[in-house]
Amino acid sequence: MMESSALASASFTSATSLTRRGLSHLPKSYILPPSDRPNCTQNTNSSNLPIIDLSSMQHPLLRSRVVQEVRLACKELGFFQVINHEIPPLVMNGALDAANAFFNLPSEDKMQLMSDNVHEPVRYGTSLNHVNDKVHFWRDFLKHYCNPISAWIDLCPSNPPCYKEQIGNYAKAVHELQKKLMELIFESLGLHPTYLKEDIEEGSEVMAVNYYPACPEPELALGLPPHTDYSLLSITLQNQQGLQILDRDKNWHSIPVIEGGLIVQLGDQMEVLSNGQYKAVIHRATVNSEKCRISIASLHSLALEKKVGPAPKLVDKQNPLSYKEGGFGDFLNFISGNDITAARFIDTLKINK
């Protein structure tokens, strides 16, 4: 990793470093073409986006209602927010505090983790791939593996001192939550709630800790371009509004921050597993000129070497096989050689495009 860091660091300038310079205008490399700018695409009212209360998830008489709410949300948007999910506010706020402390470290401390190799289990970076991006994106990130946390925690940053404990506590809690959510989603598809139970328990959890500094010209840039996650599902904690999802009518919806709420988004692996009944949600990150935004996205998929194919029960004459098998490792190989702003991994798996 150190060799990769040394090669890439010569051209590396983080969004945080640019903000600290007090720029009044964006560097040219961050300015999007007019058609890709956030103010050039339609936005709609987001007050009716689904919020699912998980407090009755284990109630024998009320669970079916929760499952139906999950099915509607997955079918229509591939997205919902959850409340009463049993992750304490102290744990969520602790994770946000640890993330904020990390990104406010001096650049030389963060650069020790810098790498443009997507296969590294812990890596710090900026944009998507700052070396190859045609247009840069206004974000810094720290990504690391988290499941089981005991196997990866020693590779996580030792500075700030609170990082390992507070991010570790959140990673363990969100892993337990995703197992419950996966059962609800599988049940909503007509599968047994414990479908792939062992694979889900032993699956990959990648924490993408994102930092979007205040941007001098937010109308010209994005924090992340439109994309889908490779995961079965992603669970995201955000401290400021900035995430937007695209609906089936090509309208963008801004996702509000709900006190105690967490965002759930379906990814490519769930689209494949459901044989297209549920689609991965396209989303992007906008930026603002006043406040930095932190989001912690926990991406849950099967283990690196495991392949995901359509569940046999969801394939029949009326619903023919529509996807090839694919896995997390395949996704990493894909993004190593492709521009994700121009091509989607899920499209390489479709049989009937």
C-alpha cells in the first residue's frame, strides 16, 4: 500500500485541503458539464418518501404489515428510511464524531492511509479515483472492511484515538440491523426470511466514511455522481441533507435527515438476487456552500469470493432468468478498469438488456 500511496500522492489534493485554502471559485477540474450539474435536473417534493417503523418487526400480528411496507418501498424506489431500529443515538453520534475527527486531522496523518488501489482493505482518498477521473468530485473518503470487526479493527486508523472504538461499535450494530432488514426483504420477495442466512452473517461489510466539505460553487459540482451500489443493501447515516435518489420517472428526490433515522438502499446484488423484481437505486451526493456533510455508508454484500445469482424460486416461465451471477470481487475488477460515470456494473450481468 505504501508504494501505491507514494506513486499517487504526487497528484493528490483533497477536497478538504482545497476548502482550507479559502477558495472562492472551484478549480476547473471539479466543474461538471452543464447537463450534469445538480440544478439542471428536475427535483421533486420529498415529503412522501417511505419511513418504516421497525418497532413492530417482531410482533407476530404486525410483522406482515412491516413486510408489506418494505415490499412497496423496494418495488417502487429501492429505498426507505427506518426508525426504531435499536441502534442507540449515542452509537450513531459517536460514529459521526469519530469521522469528523479523522477528516479534520492534518493532511500528513491521513495520507498514511492514502491509496488508489480499490483492493486495499483500508484506504483514504478523494473524488472517485483522483488519478483517472475526467471530472473530480467534491468529497474525501475513508473506506475499510468491517465484518467481522475483530478481523479488521487493527487496520483502522489509530488517530484519532476514538476512531476504532466508536466506528467499531457502530459497525457491529449496523451489521446486526442489516441481518434483520435482509430477513424482511427476503420475506417480501416470498423467500424464507433465513434465505442465505450463513452467507449474510459471514458477508462483506464495507464502511464508506464520506466527508463533503463546504463547496464554494455547489451548483457546478457534485460530491458523488449518479451511481448504484454493488451491495445487497446499503445502510447510511448522514448528518446533513445531501443524498438524492432517482425515481422511475427520472426525478431526483432529496433525502431529509430524520432524527434517529437510517437510510436503506438496495444495490446491484439485490437486483440480481430478486431477478429484477427489485432494482438497485440510482443515487448521488450534492454539496452546499455553508456546511460540511458527513455520511457513513455501510455496504453489505456476500463475501468477496461469493457469487450472487437470481434466487431459484424467483425464476419461472413468467419470470425467466434475467441476470448472470456476479460478486463483490467482480465489481472491484470492473471499477479498476472502467469509468463508473459512463458504465454500470449491473449492466454487465443482465441477460436480456
